[in-house]
Amino acid sequence: MIAVKCKGIKKFYGEGENKTAALKGIDLEIPEKKLTLLVGPSGSGKTTLMSIIQTILTPDEGDLFIFGHHMNTMNELEKAHFRNENIGVVFQALYLIPALTVLENVILPLTIKGENESKAKEKAIPILERLHIGNKVHCSPTQLSRGQQQRAAIARALMNDSKLIVCDEPTSALDQEHGHACMSILKDLVSSDNRTVLVITHDHRIFSFADHIVNLNDGLIDG
Amino acid sequence: MILTAFKMLIGNKAAFIGVIFGIFLAVLLISQQSAIYLGLVSRSYRIVTNISAPNIWVIDPATQGEDLIRSMPKDYLQYVKSIPNVEWAVPVTYLLLPLTTPSGIFTVSEVYGVDDKTLVGIPNLLEGNIQDLYRNGGVILDSNSAENLLAITLPNGEKAPLKLGDALEINGHRVVVAGIAKTTPGFFPQPVVFMINSQVEQFSGTNRIQYIVAKTRENADVQAILNQINSNKNMLGLTSKQLESRISDHFLKTGILINYGISVLLGMIIGFSIAGQIFYIMTLHNLCYYALIKALGGTEAMILKMIVFQAVVVGTIGYILGTGVTLLWGFAIKGTTLTFEFPWQLLLLTGFFAVIICIFMAALSVRKIFRLDPHMLMVNT
């Protein structure tokens, strides 16, 4: 089964003489319930492709299917609802809101969805405990270590039971030990929860965790 | 998301306090200046407020306000009295006469002469007996003058207020304080003195009058009575409200309205510049989190609600603090000569300006939100 299918995806930045192709026609299939790494050097188009898969960036050409849904046919509102229910994201900068507690940050996707806060919190606690930060629920994210913040961001991505988890450079700010711990969690999401995990990285230390590796180079898939 | 918006708002305490302070200052300036302005305007027509019994006032057509009064012959009174459905009509004189106290204080007093028979126009007395006005030289003095302006300085430096029975001199005539009353002060710190008309005539040497006040019978056609008064080109009949407007319109020719407008404008500029700018910076600071909300499935409408809610919260707090301090100020100066008038409509007016500031604040931020691209979260790492 295919989780994400890209057909001839192209994306350009700038206009006129400054127009640059970030993606030059991406044909890609990301298998369901696998951990896929999207790797490539800086400027290869990884971030652009990830943004398109997250549906926060619209391709200029080509078709995108996520779990069989043709994203090109959806308007912005429909995409927002789709994102909320199907895609969990862990950003490289994490973006945990410092004014909220860890628990409030984690339940944010459900708050956006309009779900009852106490029920959302009940759902969040086991996830936080599973990620070993159950004792940090009432802390401010600023009181957490980088590794703990990473886990809080992962917990937030898991909250809406999304089948697709997209992670942007999850290990870039972590040492080897914490990087491996983070990848173990993501791997566990695939094996235990049957989720599809897509990781954008150029950290070769974590390649061994991958079920599937996609190489991106100069806006095209390599090989 | 409203709770999240609130937490994001108070999360940055310095900005939160800064925005509230900006709105507070703006509201304080607008409401306080408005209250002072309204106080001054209401003082301009205080004769109408102080003498509330009549519903019709007759003046010379040239009369505009207390600084521009043309007197009328006393016999005009008979004309007004003769109009059908006029229940009663009495003269009121208004003159500025020199006043001297035994301790040597010299000033100019505002002297109101009231009808000998009816005493219409005499304010409620704080002390004394109204019948004592008929005693030779009997006058009623305003309480502020008795306690402050004309108070006797004792040898030890303390001030002793004038009391009933104390003697004064008005235009060279000896008078005695027969009563003390609370009156609306004028623009200048001048004593306000009430006496019977016959005594005013004796003191001033003229029997001309400045106002005729009249009361119409119940269910009478007031406009028809005014038309009949105005058919005499030497008289102008007005209702109490019309006279208030005429006097205040004359007063506004001093340019005070422009000064007041400038004060309100300054308040708005303070609101826009301090509150608007800090709120905008706060939104910029939180921009990545709004982008996050968008990326996690939030809509622009949702973020718009959050911004508007934040603007409403700071606006409401700033408004309550601003009007609260203005009201406290009004309470603190109650009974003094400082002007202050705070009708409930002023709450609405100040609220309106606070809403304008909040809309400006929110609009600045919302512009940024609508241009927000969650893709920035992937790029700005």
C-alpha cells in the first residue's frame, strides 16, 4: 500500500530571470507503515518536497496523493482539515509554544480540532509517559532538555492519530545517543502503531533505522 | 483556542502590560479631557442648571452668554405674563458688582437678583433661612466663596470660613450673609451672591433685567407660547434646552472644541503608537506559532478569532483602567472648583475610541496573519 504518491511534482521559486526550479519533476511512492528517509545534500529540494507532502506548500505542477486522496483537488480549508486529521509533523525547530505547558502544547492538534480539553489531556498522558516525559506535563517547554523537547514535539505529532508522521531533521540537534533514542521512538511508531514515518535528514548515523531511503539531488530523485 | 490565545497573550508579560498601558493612557486622556470639556461646557450654561423651576427663558436677542448680556426693560415681564397659558413669569437679574470683605479682600462678584415675591431662582440652602433675604442687606453666598475665597485669615495664619451674620460690602453697600448655598462655580474664582431684585436695583441703580423666566401651564403648547414671545422682535423666547445650546454654542466659539479635539487626537495617537505597535510586535513574535497552528490544521478564521480575542482582552482591561482612573479623579475633585462632568454617554464615547484603537491594533496584526505561510516553519530553522 502506498501512503504518499508524487507524480511529476515541480516547484519553482522566483520569477522571470530569477526563476529557479527547486523540484524538477518528482515521481515518488512512499510505502505505508514503513520508515522512509528522505536524504540529500543542502539545496537538493528536501525541504520543499516535505512542505508539499505536508500540504503546506502547493506544487506548481504535478499531482500529490496522500492515502489515495488527491490533494490537488482540495481547497485550503479542506487541506487544513486533512492535515489536522492525517498528518503529524515534527519540525526541526520544534515550535513548542513557550507560553503553554508541555501538556497544552501536546494537545494543540486536538485543541485546533475543537475536542474537549480534558479528554485531550487524558489521551495525551499515556503518550507522554510512553515517551518518558510523563513527569514533565506541567513544565514549560523552556524547562526541558532538547531531547525532552524533541519527544514533546513527537507526542504532539501523535495526538491526532495521524497515519503519516513527517519529521524534519529530528536528530540534527541531538548527540548520537539521543539521536538514536529519538529514531528508536519513530521506528517504534512504525512497528507498534502501524504509522508511516517520513524523515528528512542528512544525518548518515541514522540511515540504519530506515526501511526505505529516497535520495534527492538537485530537485530530482536519484536512482 | 481562545484559552490558547489568552495564554499566548499573557505569556509575554512585558508586551501584555505595555499594550494595556498604551490603551489605558489613551482612554485616560480621552475620558479625562472629555470630562473636563463637558464640565466647562456645562458651567457655561450653569444659570439654566441652577434655576431649574422655569421651562421658558426670555432674553434680549443680542444675549449670547453671561459675558454678552444685553438687559431688557422690566416692563417686558408684563408682556410675557399676559400670554395665555403662562402660569407665572418672574425676572432674574445678573450683574457683576465689586465685593469687599472686612478683612480687605476685594473681588468682583456675580450677583443674581431674584423676584422679591416668589424667590424663584434661589438655590437650596446649606445654612440659613431663606426668609432672611428680606432683611435689609440679606444675601445668600456660595459655599466655596464662604469657605475659601472670602475666608477670613486669622492672626495665626489659619483661615476661618465666612458664617451666617458676617458682613460684606457690595458696590459700596453693606450686606449680611443670610444663607450659604451650594452653586455651580463659574469659570473664574468669583463669589456668587443671591439677593432680591429690589435690593439689586438699589445697589446697582438700574431697574433693567437680564432674564425673564416663566413656567407654562400643564399640557400647554410651549412652541405656541414661544412663537408669541418671539413675535416681539425685542425678545427671544427659548426653552431651557434651547438656552443651554445657545450659551454653549457661544462658549464653543472660544476654540475650546478644537483644543478638546486635539486632546482626543493625542489620545488616539498614543493608543495607535504605543498599543498598536507593541501589539503588532507581540504578533510578530508569535508569528511562527500562528504558522504552526496553520500547519497543524488551524484556519485563518481561527487565528483571526485569536487575534481579535487578544485585542478585546487588552482593550477591555485598558478601557476599565482608563475610565476607572478618570472616575476616581472625578471623585477626588468632587466639591472643588475643578470642572468634571462624566455622563454615561461618555463611557460609550470612550468605549468607541477604545474599540477604534483595538480594531487598528488587530487589523495591523491580521494583515500579517493573512500573509502567513506555514512553509516558513520549514525554512526558518
